[in-house]
Amino acid sequence: MIKKLFIICLIDLILLGIFVFRIHPSASVSIMIIVYVPFLFIINMVIGIVLKIFKNKWGIPFLLNSILSSIIFFFLFNYAITYSEDSMSKSFYFKNGNKKYFIDLTLNDGKYENNSDFNLYELEDGSSSGIMMGYYVTYRDTLFLKSNGKQMLIYKNTLFDHPQKGNKIQLDNRMK
């Protein structure tokens, strides 16, 4: 029985993995998990019950798989959403006195791409307001951020030429 359950789980992992990565779920469709997980559970339960009624040896493994396939799908779906979010943008954070800021760069499949958008935001009481927006250009390991004649650059997690703070600011990958 364990061997049969392992085979079913392996097939589920492959098929569900293909399905999840073909649909490329993002946070905007994460609510669909409340449809997919019960659907998988019910389909496996029905298959298991039918096989059990006909006294097939695969009935009990399918009944157990109804739980396992739901768990597998839940984790695959959440991983794909996280991957999708990470591949869409890159953020850098910094402070100026009591104020917190972040720079958000648009990515293409997880990579920097010339002439993509950037936004500079100020964080206030849980909300953000845009201060500057423009585009960026990459040259080797340096990002040049350009907006309305102003230019800043990011090199090795350091922001240079920030218009409000001065010449050099250390950037963080996480909000502190």
C-alpha cells in the first residue's frame, strides 16, 4: 500500500507541478486556492471510494492521497506565488532620520532589464507615497536610475546621489 501511495503522490507532484507552473499564479489569484484544494480533495476521495467499492487495491491509497495531494498542491501554489512576486520586482530600503523609504525596480523574469521602471516611495504610517518615478539602465553591476533630469545610481547595495539626503546611502533588502 505504501508503494502505491508513493506512486500516486509522485504522479501528483509531477502533474500538479506542471499545472501550477503553467498557470503562473500571482498574489492576485491566490484566492483560487480555496477552489483548487477542495476540488483535488473531492476528486481523490471519489476515485478512492469508487475503487474501494469495486474492491480495487488502489482504493485506500487514493483515499489517503486525497489529503496528501491537497497538501502538495497548497505548497506548490504558495511557492509559485512567492516566486512570481520575487521575479516581478526588487526592492531596496533605507532611512533618512525618522523617515523610511524604498526603491522598487520592475524586473523581467527576475532579471534587471534596461529602460524598466523604478519608483521611490516614502513610507508613512503604514502607507506609501510616491516621491520619484522613472526608468533604470544597467551597466555591468551598476543600476542608473533616471527621472526628470535627475540621476541616481545603485552600486553594491549603496545608493549614490539621492537628491534629498546626499551622496551615499546604504540600502537594505528588507524593511527594518
